Amino acid sequence: MNSRNGAAIAFCALSLFLCSAAESSTLTPIYAFGPTDGGFGPMRPLTIYNGHLYGTTCGGGFATTATGTSFRIDFSGLNYTKLHDYDHTADGECPSELIFHGQYAYGTTRDTNGATDRLSKTKKTAPYALTNLYSFTIPQTGQDAEAGVIFASGNYYGTTTTGGVYGNGVVYRYDGTAMAVLHPFAGPDGAGPDRALLYNQGSLYGTTRQGGTANFGTVFQMDLSGNILRQYAFPGGTGGEQPSSPPVKVGQWLYGVTR
């Protein structure tokens, strides 16, 4: 862990690690990705579900185009289980973090070749079949679906970093059948939402890495219809710029970090 200009920076290369929360903290690698599992480049947050860690890698795997994997592993680093090998043409690439609802893990993939991004679900139990639920219409319903989805009030909500009518990304809702763009970012209200949303007491909270009055990014509160209720535009310099984490809400406060 290091800090620079007031922003917290953590580095993780090609391994999973355990870091003690004690005062004399230590970091212990618990799993190293390699040829046997085929995955490399774990970039997304891990998800804890039913006593296991679930995660994704942004590359590798044994599919034809080797564009990422999803996996499950014990807290000790044992019993690694591959859930899916992503193929660029069939599934997309660089899968997001996973969230769980019912019998499935949900996530998104992007497509760096400009073909299509996807929202998909993976069965939590063997044979871990992946089902593509929606293929984004680029650019109308958004492009670069990097951040994954959340489940709230009976629907799935997420963001795309680019696309939409203004090209600055969107907030969308998927109800299990149809996709709706709730808010296309225009620039002054933000641009480039690339982190997961937070749902709390009827509102969606999120960040954009650019846009706002100074083009250094924003943090916002939005209702479930896509109307921005409150917004803060980062000024840059000592006031922060380019928020780099999803917001965390504790009481009446939102917490996060900037680059």
C-alpha cells in the first residue's frame, strides 16, 4: 500500500492475497494464477458468497480467444474451481465482478473490438453454464460495460463507460426482459461512469471519472427513474479528481477515493 497526492494506491499483479487487519499487518499470497487454470490479469473486486471467494480474470482461459475467466476459491486459497472460460465471439471479454441473485451469478463483459458488450448470468452450481441475457446495442444502450450490475427493487442496474446519445456513458436498467437507458451522461452532469453503482433507500449512487464543471469527475445521487437528485463535481488539485472507487455510504455520508 502506498499513497501519492492523497489518493490510496494498492497493487496486485497475478495472485490472490490475504492481508491481516492487525496493527503489524502482513500480506500472504493464497493463490497464484498460472498455466493450470489459464487465467491471468485479475482486475475486478472479489465477491464473498456462501463461504467462498468469487472472482474474474481479464484475460486467459482455455476458450478459443482466451478473453477471461470466472472462478471460485476457498478463503485459504484451496479448491480453486473454474466457472467459465470466456470467448470473445460468444461471451465478450474481461468480465466484471460478479453479484449473486437466486441461483445465478450476474456480470457484464465488454468488447474492445467494438462488436458488442453483454450482460450474462452463470449458474452457481455445476456445470456452471453461462447464459447471455442481453447484448448491448452500440452506441444507443451504451458501450464498455465494465462495472457489472447491482440488483435493487426487482431490477438490475449498471453503467457503461461510453456510448449513449452523448457518447459519455449511461446508467441502465434491465428488468429480466428489456433494457432501458435511464440516464445518458451529457458532460456537465458527468462522463465515463466506470464503477459499480450503490443502492440505498430508493436511490442509486455512483461516480463518473470525467465531466462536471471542471471535467475532473463527479459523484451523484440518482432516483430509479434516472433523475439526478444531487451531484458534486470534483475541482481537481487538492480537491480531488477522477474518483476511482465506487462510493460507500455510512449514515448520511458517502466515502470514496480519487486518483
